[in-house]
Amino acid sequence: MDMVVNVVGVIYGIALIMTIFVRTRVTELLRVDALFLRQPTESTRPINLIAGLLIAGYAIYSMLSR
């Protein structure tokens, strides 16, 4: 079960990183800045890159530390 959660974390982290470069309906729904800010703009889009790197990095670290 832990491995499944970590794989989902890596996939979500990669999806957040993709929101910087790819603008599709799916990536726009997954944006972290759109969830927490009232008016997300192009200037708040880099928050997704930072969050994606942190989430994917922690999930990869958790998988490798087992």
C-alpha cells in the first residue's frame, strides 16, 4: 500500500511540474495555486513547479529509503 501511495505522489508531482510547460484541461485542474489562491494568474504558476518538485522528490525518497 505504501508503494501505491508513493507512486501516486510521483505521478502527481510530475503532473504539477507539467503545469508549467503544458496547458491542457487536465493540468489546469490539478494546479495547486488554483486550489489555494483566489485569482491564480500566470505569475502564480511557478508555485506548481516548487510543489511538484517537493511532492515528487519526497515520494521518490520514500520509495528508495525502504
